[in-house]
Amino acid sequence: MSSMYFKDILIADIQKHTARYESFSKGLNVVTGEDNHVGKSSLVKSLYYTLGAEVAFDDAWSKSSKINIVTIDVDGEEYKIVRFLRKFAIFNSHRELILITDSVTKELAPMLGKMFDFSVFLADKSDAKKVVQAPPAFTFMPYYIDQDSGWTGLYESFGSLDQFNKPERIKSLYFHLGLYNKYTVEQMGKRDRLKEEVEESKERENKIRVTLEALNSEIENLIPAENAEELEKHLTMPKEKIEKLVEEIGQSRNRIQKLQTSLQQHEYQQEVIQEYKKIKIPEKKDDTKLHVCPRCGYEYDEELYALVRDNYSRTNEEYLLQQMAYIINSIKENLTEEENKYVALMERLKEQESVYDESQDAYELYIRQRGLKETIKKLHSELADVIVDQRDKEEEIKKIDKEIKKLPDKKEIEEIYIENVRANILKLSAWDSAYEGKIKLLKPIVAQGSLEGKIILSQYIGLFQTMEAIQSGVIRFPFVVDSPRGKESSNASSKEILTLIAKLKSLPQVILATVDYDKFDVQTDDQTHYIRLKEKRKLLNESTYSERADQIEGYYELLSDINL
């Protein structure tokens, strides 16, 4: 199993010319003192800070004037890392400078990844399709509990983590358990992208099919032709039919107009005769006047003449009205027939015009038809390509899924984690029935009040125990714990917490910072390395600076003089 541990740290204030040097050993290291404000937190905060993780120092601690030098051991290979503000220098065991940079993400993180043979890769917040190497904070995230922010939220001890969404951040635990590596994350990201592309492709396929259906419907109304000349021939017949129909329609319209005129005249005459019968006034009779028959020469007086004439006129008017009615009915029948014929001709004309539009010439119709045919041909080709592309991507998704299934079973690993966390909570006398079924690797338990610290610690240590149980081949880092019993009022409870931390055997190093550690008589199997701090607010001193001035100032000049 690969491991890293801190060998020593040198912190210097280049303005005040004060410094502090401390060495560490493998196993348990306890930074303690009889009082608070002696610099325990500042000392342990500086460890992972020097390696590129951001932490929140006390307001009285000025980072702008501090230079930090840490020596680490990675599987027997020694490295020295120097940090001043946001500039870093790394030296190997031969004191060769192998990196100097002011870029944490682009240069420091990749270099640490090579040194540790371990990196975390997550989906970028601004572009979920882009997988990027996470900064050093995610490499050390489950190995540090900060005094100020670490006991109120699991894995929230480091700052500047907003580059990734919260659900994405905690997935870094899969890397520490050996479930994920760069390749698997890239493959999963690729699979997700392929699924999105398949969905987009299906939408495109549907749109093409709808378009083809519409175009096929439209092209049915066009006359098929391979060229303009052929189309001209096709158009000759409908054109002649249209001309003939227009002529027939004109003739029919004229006949209708004549019939309508004749009907109006006869109806008027009929009306006149009927009115005449009503208003006819008898003429005055002149009995003395004689009339002679033109045929026989017989003479008869006016009275007889009037009687004969009246009888003849009455008979003639009745006959005339009968004839008028017959003629009017005949005209109406002819008019109805002609009007129906006119409507039929108009319908035929409309049908012909749907095939041939005189407003377009043959060439325009030909171009339109050929254009539609070409478009339909291209769409069919595109549809085929889209379907093939979908199948290819779906096959690729299946292959990726097959590879991912070969990874260790997350469910089994989670069950081991749950059992370990549960056992730790019980050891700390903090179990509550409300936690049953709520322990999840990627969904931390939230506790309140004095139990909060115990629940958080139980989950950290449960993760380390799970790493050990599954024999994860991933590198292990030092567990740095600051003030784990800050909310504890009971000595017995404090001892339970300190004992659980001190007896961790699965990690290369534990660095524990707590006040009055000696009072709790924590029993451990291994030798403990103590760092006892006594003076308040005097972690750094002038004598240490004087002893190491050449080293401190040499590193300071290296980082401050070079314009990166």
C-alpha cells in the first residue's frame, strides 16, 4: 500500500524574522498544550495549506508574510514543498528543483498527482461535460478536520471548493476508495455525453421524418418530369383543357345571361296582363253606331259589337296567360340546367388549375419539382446516417457500461462503510434510532448539538476502515485532526473520542491537535510523538529564524524574485 506522511515543517514570518520548526514521525503525533491560543491550530493548518489546499487561519495570522516549507515522504522518496502566498516550489530528494509555479490547478495538482500516483477528476461546474483534474484540496479532503469549519459539516474543512457542485465534490470519495480513476470518470462522462447525443439524434430523426412526410405530400401535386422539355409536353394537355374550359364557361355564362333576360321580360309581360285584367274599364256604348262584317256585309249595332268583342278578349287573355306561364317555366328549367353546367365547368377548371398554374412557366415548375426531389433525397440520406450514428453510439454506450460493471461493487462497499460508521457511533455512545437506514457514503448524516462532532468523526474513521477492509490500493495520507473534543463537557466522552482517533492503524500518520491531551490517559499500542506548545500567541520565535535564516531567505528569494 502506497503512503505519504509529513516529516517536518518550517514556518517563517519574513517581516518579523520569527519562525517555528517541528518534526513529525509516522504513526500518532499529538500537538498539545495546557492552554488554548498556543498555536496548535496554526501549526496543523499549515501542513496541507503548504501542499496547496486553502484553509481559514485566525485573523491574527497573516498569510501574506508567511513562508511555509514542508518535507514529506512518499513511499521512501523525500520531497520538499515551499509555499509563499500562491507561489510554490518543489524539490526532490536530491534537492533538485522540479517545479516552480503560481498555478495550483494547471501545474501544482498534476505534479502532486505524479508524486502520489493519485489524482481526483471531477465534472467542471461551468461545463458538466468537461472532466478536469481537481485541485489538491480534493486529494486531502477526507484527511483533514479543521477546528473552525470541520466540526459542522462533513468534508468541509478546506476552502475554495466552489469550482465543483456539492454532489460532485463528495464523489471524490470514490477515488480514495479505488472505485474511480481518471479513465473511469472519463468513460462515464463520455457515456453521459453519448446518451445526450443519442437523444438529440432521435429528435433530429423525428424532425426529418415529419419533414419528409410534408414534402412527399407536396410533391404529389406536381407533374413528374425528368427535364424541362418533358414537363412542357406534360403541361400542354392540361393547358389546352383549361383554354377549352374557359371558352365553354364563357359561352355558358352568356347563355345564362340571355335566359335571365328573357325570363325577366316574360315575367314582366305576365304581370302586365294580370294587372290589365284588374283595372280594365268598360267603354261607353253608342247604340246608334252600326258595324259591318267584313266577310258577309252584315250590319249590327254597337251593343252587339261590344258583346262579341268582350267575349273574344276574355278568352284571348286567359289563353295568353297560360302561354306565358308555360314559357316562363321552360325558361326557368333551361336556366337551372345551364347554371348547374356552369358550376360543373368551374369545378373542372379548378381541378385543372391545381395541376397547372398559368402564373408559372414550365421551367419554374420543373425547378421546384427537381429541388424537392433533391431535398427529399438528401433527407433520406441524412435519415440513414442519423439512424446508423444512433446505433453506433448505443453500441459504444453498451461497451462502456460493460467496462463500468467490472469495477468493484459500490453496493457491497457501501454496506461495509455503513457497518463501520454504525460501530463507531456506538463506540462513542452517540447512536440514535433516527440514524437507522440514513447512513450513506455520499449523503452524510446531519447531527445537532454535542453529538455533531462524534457523528462527523465516526464517518471519517468509517471511511478509513472501509479502505482497509477492501484493501484499496490507493495512496493513504496523514489524518490531521484539530480540536476533536471542542463540544465535549464530559471527560469520559472526550477520552472515547481521543482513543478512537489514536488507535487508527490503517493510516501512515495521525496528527492530532488538542488541549490537555495528557490528562486523559489515552492508551495506544504504539509510541506517540508529542509536540508540546506552551507560550500563548508565540508559536514563531526569533531564535529559530536565526538558526535557519539562510534556508528561509533562500526560498523566499526564489519565490519572490521570479516573475511567473
